[in-house]
Amino acid sequence: MAKRIAKSLVANGTALVTEAAWNAELEAKHEKVVAWLRAEKLAGLLLKRNENIAWITGGAVEAVVCAAVETAVVSVLITVEGKRFYLTTENEAPRAHDEEFGALDFEPVLFPWFGDDTNAAAAKLAGGPLASDTPSDGIKLVSLYPLRAALTETEIARYRWLGAETAAATVESLHEVEPGLSEYDLEAITTANLFRRGILPSVHLYAVDERIFKYKHAVPRGARLKSYGMLNLCARKWGLVISITRFIHFGALPAELAARFESAARVNAALLDATKVGATSAGLFQVAQKAYAAEGFPGEERFHHQGGPTGYGEREWVATPNGSQVVVDNQAFAWNPSIRGGKTEDTVIVCGGKVEWLTATPGLPVIHAEVNGVDYPAAGVLVK
């Protein structure tokens, strides 16, 4: 086996992935891409999107300078002959080498910052037809989701760390929330706790009181908290995405709202119980539809998507009435059923027919929902 990386992965002083295991992951991904190129009769695959570069490098490269841009400050080329290159500008090259690519087996291809020659250079290096994850003239546009859907053990190891740390940051933030704070304050508190852990937030949904009931995607707008607050976020590291939502209420939780959380937890349990290898997007949508009706909220699924698999995208796909996508083993999911102010959202791994919670917060109230004899816990509201 070729040596793909010359280090282990360490986070907070703990080795998450050994050098040998990391090499095995990278070699398997390389072989998968080369086999795909041969099957598609392509000479090379040019990757420009942040999540795909993170995937092919096993999280070793996070070439994000502008968080709002989907493409990285480097590109990666894998050829059908097995050659590997990274293409970037001369001003990005020193840091790219020292902090990301130096331990990897990619050969650098550099050009001036004022003369981006990525596509032409990649075409010359590949010597034939190219595919890419971003639109370009003369290059076939492709999605890498089918290649990256099933997670490796080393990816799951990284995911466990990310889920635990994101959950800890969210709980820490929840306990810092007080009446009178604005939605921007809630966002700032949570973002700071994520940044301290080296985690980059990618979705910011922070709302209070009436806005939680009014909007499914309640981006912060500055309203000040009276009694009910929501921290709803996605966060990234190593290309992987964690989704989590938690709530706080000051004063007694209204009985009607508490009941909606119980109902949302039961819908979530139905979805988790049905998330098995071979289940389809359409089938899972029907599960949610029936679960809402059983809870006395028929048609609730029409008001917002119910979630779906995650991994290197906040949602790789969402369950829809006619969706043909299929659940695979070793796949991450984030379902997010909601009922008029009540909601549950966690990130889990579905492996071997079992569900593993990545974002468990046992220090917060827990709602237990059982389906087919299996307990599927969901987070309740922290009441102060």
C-alpha cells in the first residue's frame, strides 16, 4: 500500500486516528476514485469544493479562507493513472504545504495569484476528459455523494469527537442564555464556544419566543428573549457536519408546548426506527407523514423538510414524497421533525441496524420514545 499520509490525527492531545488507519482510509478512497474514473472512461477528477477536498484527504485539508464560499483556495486532481496533485496560487502555497498538504502524497502545481490556471493545468496533467464537482466549460459535472455516502471507521472516529464537542459547546451555551439577551447574543455565545474548540459553525438559526413558532428557519434578527429560546445550528470540522437543536424556557413550560415536544420526539423515533439499509427517501417521507397524523397533526410534514442523511453536506438529501435515494450502512443522519414550536434534532450514525447518537446531551432533560421495543431518546427543553 502506498503511503498516503505521514502522521496520525490528534485532537486536544488525543490520537483519534493512527497513521496506519489514516493511510488505509486514504488508500481506499483513492482506489475508489480511480475505479470510478475507469468505469466512467475519464482521465481525471478535479475537486474544488471544500467538502470533497476534505473527503479525499481524510479531513487533513480544510482549505477554507472565506467560509461563505463553497470552493476552496486549492483544488485537487486525481488521475486515472493514480497520480495526485494539488493546484493553488503561489501566495497560498507555503501555508498549504506547511499545514495541510506537506504530510500528504500530493504533488504541488502552482501559479501566480493573478493567473489562475487550474482547469488548463488539470486538463494537461490528466491528458484526457475531466470531471469536476463544480461547473466548468468542457468538464463533466459530477456529484461525489455516491462515493462518500458510507462512512469509514476513521471518519466515524472523527465524527464522534465532533459530535461530542459540538454538543458540549451547545449545552455550555444554553446555560449562558438569560432573559433580555438578543438573538444575536445567542448566536455570538454559541459561535464563540464552537470557535474555542476549533469548530466552524455553518448554519446559524437562533430565535426567541414568537419567532420560534412563526418560522421554521428562524435566522437571528435581534429580538430579545423573554421566556423561550432556541439554539439551532450546524457545525463543521474535517469536512464533516454536525446538526443539533436545543431549547431553553424560563418559567414553567406551557403544557401544550411540552406535548408538542413529546409528539415531535415520537415522530423522530419513527423515522430513526425506519432508517435502515435499503429504505428509500419516499418511504421515509411516508413514515413521517403517518407519524404526524398519529400524533394528531396530519399534514405537518408539509411545513418543513424532515431532514435526512448528513456527512459532508448539511443534508446530502432530504426525504421527499417521490425521492429515490436509498439508505446505506455506516451513514450519518439528522432528522429534524417539528410541530409548531416543538422540535427535536440530533446527528446519529446508522451502522449494522443500530443507531449511535453523536450529539447526546444527557445533562439536559430527555424525552423517551419507544418504537418496536427500542428506546429512541430525544432532548427535552431546559427549564429554568
